[in-house]
Amino acid sequence: MGGTQLIGVPIIIAILVASGASTIYMDSSEDFDQDVEKIVNDAVKDITTYVEILDVIGRYMGMGEKRELDRILILAKLPFDGSINASDLRICVDDGKRLIILGYSGFATFQKSGSLFDNAVWSEGFSLIVILDRDSSICEWGVINHGDIFFIAVELPSSFHIGAGDNLVIYIVVPSGVTKTLDIYVPFSCSSDIILLGW
């Protein structure tokens, strides 16, 4: 009788140890799955978080040889689900001689009609002119959502002298995700101040 009890105790201990090890393995397996899921989600977010460019328009100022690009409108949207805070965006402008970084000015307006280039949002930094924003998130909170369509309004500094035939590089940098690079070519135009920019 006593021998049976001695044999039973090691068996119970062995079962408890095995079940404990199993629990530890299960816990670490769940942590691993969560880690993998987070890595995959972060990678997908990085790949799918960017601003899609639909068109780039510029305005010439001046006459004859002194005609220079002074303002640029970049028509954009977010192509995937998600959102970007406009204050987290950076616009970098490179004319080949200098590179400047522009932050969000805090100015955004909903545009129903009228001249975009004479809009009141033009300032240092970049501003947003909203074309489509069903929940008014851009104007009220500075948050760009999937489905919003807007212009990024960039006023070039007076130190930039961009004329016909010149090139300009614009980087749209998001806080996480893919940076969009626009290699802009400025075409010649003598018939209109408003021009479509090649990119």
C-alpha cells in the first residue's frame, strides 16, 4: 500500500511539471503570434500609408524672361483606409541649390467655387484646400481620411527662381509609410499663367 503511494507521487509531479511546461509553451506561442501579427500590421501600414498624387498645377508670375513659378497646387487623396494628421506631414522642396522643409501652416479651407490661387490659405509652410471631405475632418481637426480629396498649397520662397525648363523635386513625407517623390518639370507657357506641371 505504501509502495503504491510512493509510485503515485512521482507520477502526479511528472504530470504537473509537464502541464506547467505546456502552459509556458502555449503562453510564449501566443506572444509570438501577437508579435508576428504586429510586425505584419506595421509592414502593411508602412506600405499602404502614403498620399496619392492626382495632378500638379502651378502659377507663373511676372512677364517675359522674368516669369517664375510662385505657387503650386498638388491634388491628392489617401488611396487606402486610414488617416493622417496634417500636422505630421512634411513637404520638402528642392530646386537643386537648396532644400527646404515646410510644415503644415494650420490653414485649411473647404473650397466650393472661386480661384484656388487667390485663396486666403497661402502662407509660409503648406496649407490645404479641401475639395471633398464628408465629415469635415480636415478643416475641423486637420485629419485627412481615406476618401478625402484636397489640394496641398505650396507657396515657393522668394529665394527660389523657377522658370520654364527648370526642374523641382518635391517630397511628401508621411510620419510612417511611403514618402512620395515628385520630379517636377516646368513647361514653357506664354498664353496662360496657370500651367500643368509634368511630374
